[in-house]
Amino acid sequence: MRQLVLSALRAELTWRHLAQTAAFVAVAALGAWIGLALGAEREDQVGPLIISSQVTFSLTGDTVVDVPPLGSIELDTHDGPLALHAQVESLDSDVTEDALAGTSDGASFDQVPDDVRDLLLLAYLQALVVAVAGATLAVLAVWRRPRWAAITAGSVACLLVLGAAAGAATWNKRALAQPHYTGLLVFVPQVVGDADMIVNNFEEYGQQLGGLVENVAQLATAARSLPTLEGNPDTIRALHVSDIHLNPNVWPIMRSIIEQYDIDVVVDTGDIADHGTGVENSLLQPIESLGVPYVYIRGNHDSSGTAAAIGAMDNTVVIDDAIVDVSGLVIAGGGDPRFTPDKSTDSTDDAVIASGEALARVIEASDDPVDVALVHDPLAADPLAGRVPLVLAGHRHEREERELDGGTRLLVQGSTGGAGLRALESEDPTPLTFTVLYFDRVTQQLAARDEFTLGGLGVASAEVERILEDRSTS
């Protein structure tokens, strides 16, 4: 009988001990989790990116990088029990602008690998501290036993160090080259190829987009044989672009359209630059490789230095309140009177309208009729109503078509450069837009146009829409 009582007591003590141990582990784990949730987040700069990151408990480990609003990138970097969750919060404007302007010494970008290693080390050290603190305080709050709290601190620290060691031991060096995309970023591999290709040759992005345009152009071949254009070799083909904003990927696409559609002349309605600085001019050199005349007017982001640099290139024509005859088209144009980076200039709508009125006077004084007028801001188009059949503009980063008084047609281009860096400021990627304009060589009237729309940042899509012009009422 006595033996049975002793066995029952031992069993009860064992279950009590197990229950107490389970409660101890549960409280410590809860404390560690609360510690990570409240204190493991940090913010660091990696190259031009401002990144917030947090270490969490996980069964699988890995790293997740959120790039709002485009989606997420999941990387199988390591196995559990700790995972790293990072989010791109913003761009460092100074570093990014210096890189685009060509004034960066490259140090910010060369430092990226070291920055990443430092971020991982600091993130895990911070996670270790806050998890140990959370677990220790939780145990101390429940049982008020310093010895138990000390045991908890040592145990949690050992477990986290072992977890970090497990992550290091299972580190996958190829993870960056084997990402898993979600959201809009799922289209990235279709456009730019794998991560190794991106690292080794960033220009491949633009070339891939150029190939995408070629494929779409071949699919749209049937549209070329519409009755309006069939059998008429005297069609003048002009490519209208605007608001490139230094996007280097534009040039391969533009070359593809020029080659596929036998373009005679490119007309650019401004904002080819971002800040109009001299160092930006080196990014405009591809203009000389296009092989066709390039007619250009200044936008509000382009300086007189920008215009002078383009004018010094081969096969370019810069218009400023003047009329030129290029590839069979008589073109009038005037630059935007504003220069946005210079806050001392007049940036009112009245100045824009006045520039349109000045261009109208130039057209009225001409002996020859003008076929096309170029302005940057559509506000400058109204004074040209009834004086030209067609006005081309940009500035608004969104396509628009409007009939002005006197039978004048206004066509506003979107953003050929996808708004440049401004694409990151919008929830929806800004599409890249190009328009091929078909003019009758005899009458110089617009007969048709093909509107290209390519998906913006993170979107692989391309559309070509043929629009026939009805000028019977003109």
C-alpha cells in the first residue's frame, strides 16, 4: 500500500514538474515573441534604399522583402528558426539624384554588400537582445524569482545563438539569383531575365523591352495594311515622344520602333531631363545613334544647357519659337518658358499661355503653312487653335486627345520614360508611351496613328492600338 502511495506522489510531482516546466517555457516564449514584436524592428540605409527590417520566429527561416506597392520578393536564404522580414520604405533622394546626374563617386553603391552584411548582423543582435529581455521580464513578472529569470535569459540566448548558427550553416549563396516574386513583381523575370543577368548587365532590361516591342510590332503587321496606308509609299512616319525624364531604357525601345516602323523623324515635346544639369547630358548621347532626325523642344525640366547639348549632336533640330522643315513636315515649336528646378523663374500658367501666343505670332508671320506645332504644356496649345491642323504636347504624363477651335487637333503624349523616378511615387506604375504618326506626304495631313503602351515599372505588357483619323469635317 505504501509503495502505491509513493508511486502516486512521484507521478503527481512529475506531472506538476512537467506542467510547471511547460508553463515556464510558454511564458518565456511569449515574452521573447513580445520582445521581438515590440523591439526588433530597425531602419537602415542600403545604397539608395531606406529599409526597415525585423527578425521574427519562423519554422522555415528565409527572407522576405516587401517593395510596396509592387509586391514582395521571397528568398530562400536560410532555414529556421529565425526569419528576416524587410520592407523598402523610400529612396534616398540625394544618392539617387547623384547617380542619375553622374556625380556619384559610386561609393554608395559599392558599399551595398557590406551594408547588407551589417544590416543582417545588427538585426540579429538586436533581435537577440530584445528577445532575451522580453523572456526574462515575462518570467520575472509571473514568478518573481531572479534565479529563474537568469536561467531564462541564458537559455533563450543560447537558443537564439544556435538558431543564428543554424541559419549561417544553411546559408544559400544562390538565393539572390533564385527569387520568388509576388504581386506586380511576378512580371520582372519575363522582362529582365534572371537575377544574375540583372547584376551582370543592367542594360539588358532595356534591350529585353526593345525585343518585346519588336514582337508586338510583328503581331501588328496586319494593321499596317489598312486601306489608309496600303500602296502609299509616300507616307511620312513620325515618332512622338515626351517626358523621357532620363530613363535609359527608352533608347532600345525607341530604336526598335524606328527600325520596325521605318520612322522618318522623331519629335520630342520636352522634359527629356530631370534637373537640366550638365552631367545629365551624357545620358542623352543615344540620340545620335537613332539614325533619324530628332526634333526637340524644351520642357520645364530642361535647361538651356540641355537644349544646347542636344543641338550640338548630329542629326538633331532644336526649335525655340521657330519653324523648320524636316523630313517633309513643316514643324513649328516653342520651349516651355519655365525651368522648374530654378525656383526664381516664372512658373505661372499665364507664362505658358503667353508662350503659346508668341508661337502663334511666329506661325502667322510665316509664308508657308505649318503642318505640326510642338509645345510642352497643353495650356500653350489653345492660342494655336485654327492656325495649325495638329498640336503635339506632353507634360501631364497621361495621354489626351482634344479638338480645339478652328479644326485643330491636340494630341498629348503620356510619359515615354514612365515618369522616370516619379514612377515610385505612384501606387500604379506609369506606362511608357510612344506614338507613331502617319502623315500623307502630299497633303501633310495626319492619316492614322499607332499608340504604343508598355507596362511601367514591374509590369511586362505591350499594346499597340491603330487609330484612323477622320478629317472629312476639317
